[in-house]
Amino acid sequence: MTERSPQQPVISIRISEELRERLDKLKQMMELRSGGNVSTSEAAKQLLESAKDDRIEVVSLLLEPTESLLRVRKKLEERVTLSQAEWTLIAYYCTQGAESFSTTEQGQLSHESLAEMLEAFLAAYDVPRRKSRIALDWVYLQTLPTEKTEAFKDVEAYTKDDVKRVVNRTIRMLRNPAQKRRRPILAVRNLYTMLDDEKFSNIEKLNDALWPHWPPLWKVCARGHYALHRKPLREKPSAEGGDDDFEVPIQRGLPSFEEGGYRLDLVRGEGNEFAPYLRFPGALAPRYPVIGCPRIAEFRRMLELLNLEPVMEQWKGYYYTAWTGTMENEERGVSFRARENGISFSFPMDDWNAIRSLFQRAWQSPEVVGAWKALVQEYGEL
């Protein structure tokens, strides 16, 4: 009869709401890294073991993510040095941004933005770091498209040269229009993994390496913030009323455009918001609104990227679906459906081209370009 091992005591402690929220945020970070579920006890153990690390600062920043990111953006604009934790916060939301809206090919992060993320990783990868407790070069390569000869090495055999070679090859692939390989979306995790797990010897050198890449990083970071919190990165409006309202700058109106019997009005909203209203020809003159930066971005992408040559070609996005086909009068056309509410239209090809031309002309207007740039700063690449 074997002797039983003594049962481990179970310790139950009461924790504050603030600490519980910190543990929840740390769990989210750990789950992003591991790709699986993490228990509260595992998060608590990690919190105790890393009490002297930058990870505590990252968790604190995540408690008020919108305010934290707005402060970080102000520092970037003023070229003020960021802490490693602040760069980690950006990389965390970049990872969320890359992996959001990815259920359709049309909704995924662009090839160029993925290439920019890898450029930022390489820049930081060249900055001197203290020796990591685990071999991370193998971890970085797991997210990248590797050759067979690279896939059969021992974990400890991977070198810095291997990582740089594969990352550079992936960047070239992403920037080559002829390449049709699957987008390595998980590769965006590498920057977050490095900033979260490794310690940089000189924070100024890290800032010098990453600062030139912050505009493309920010577009993906803001996308991740919107994906998680469903709101833009925007300062809260002042709660004070009265005479202070007269100090708010007045937004200038945006131009309207007409073509083929259709009219496109761009209507200002609160803050930097504006919405296209497409007015149809005919006695009733109905208007179809496209509300919100994410829907506007996808609507424009649908107009640009739907291939009109094949008889049955489909474009499927997060908010909208469109496809080419033959109408009742045997004329070729395009059908369109909003996935949220089921509103559908079928357009003769000339009408679809007129609508596409209206949006192209609008986004060539300096007033609209400026207004759209302000929204992209708040919502990111969508």
C-alpha cells in the first residue's frame, strides 16, 4: 500500500476590486501570449514573480486604456521618450488590431501594414537587450512562414541571423503584389512578445529605433483599441457648458458631389465624425447613409476592390457584401447588401461605376482628405 502524499493546503484570500481588475488585465495579456485560457491563480503567480518588472506598469496602463493611449500619443507627437511599458501597451493593441475583423479576407489588416509591423519589430530587435530567461528566437519564427530546412532545427539552434533573414523575406513577400500566400497575421505578436518578455538595456535606443515607425504602429494600435472597446481614441468632451461652448472650433462644411443622377452629401457629426449620404435618382429621392468610420472605410474598400469583370464575383466584408451578376433584363450589374440590417440594392453596372466615381472624387477633395485623416488617427486602419 503506497503512502499518500500530503494534500496541499488551499489558501483563500480576499482581494480588493482594484487588484481583481489588475489580475483580469494580466490574464488577458497572458492569454494573448499563450493562445489559451489562463486561471486567476496563474495570473496572480505571474504578478508576484514579476513585481519588479515593467509588466506591472503595463497592467496599470490597461486599467484606463483610452486615457493611457491618448497620453502616449501626445508624448509621441511631442517626441517625448516613452517607457518600455508604454511601447508594450502600443504593441499589445497592435496585436489585437491585427487579429480583429479577420473572419473575411477583405477585413484583414493590409499587406503594407503587416510589413510595417515587421519593420518595427526588426528595428527593436537590433537594440541591445539583456539575455532572456527563455530562447525567444524560436518563438518569433513560429509566427512566420519558414522553409522546410528552417523548420527542423532544434529550439536552441535558432540564431538572430535566422530571425532577421526570415523576417526580411516575409516583408519582401508582403510587398510583392504577385505573392498570394496567406497573410502572417500572428507575426504581429512578435513585437509585443519581445517588449513584454525582454528587458532593453537602453530605453533611449529603443525609442530611437521605434519612433520612426510610430505612425503605422498607431494605425494598427487604434484599430485594436476600437476592436476591443468599440469606441475611437478621442478625448472626452468637456462636461462644462455655457460660454465655454463658444471656444469649441467650428468644423467647416464638406462638399457635395453629383454624377449619373446620384448625389453624395458628406454631413458633419460630433467631433471629427462625418457621414456620407448617397441620394438616389427618382421622384422619391431616397438617401442611404453610411454611418461611422469603420463602415465608411469598408464601403469604400468594397467599391474599389470588387472585381467587375467576372460574371459571378463576390466581395464579403464585415459589414457589407457585394457581388456581380446578371439582372432581370439580362444586363450585367452589382448587388449590394448591408449585413447588419439586410438592406439590399441591385445596380446596373453604369450606376455602380457612378457611385464608385462619386466616392473617389470625394476622397480626392482636400477637405475630405483632412477630415478622414483625423478619423483614422482615432479609429486606425479599418
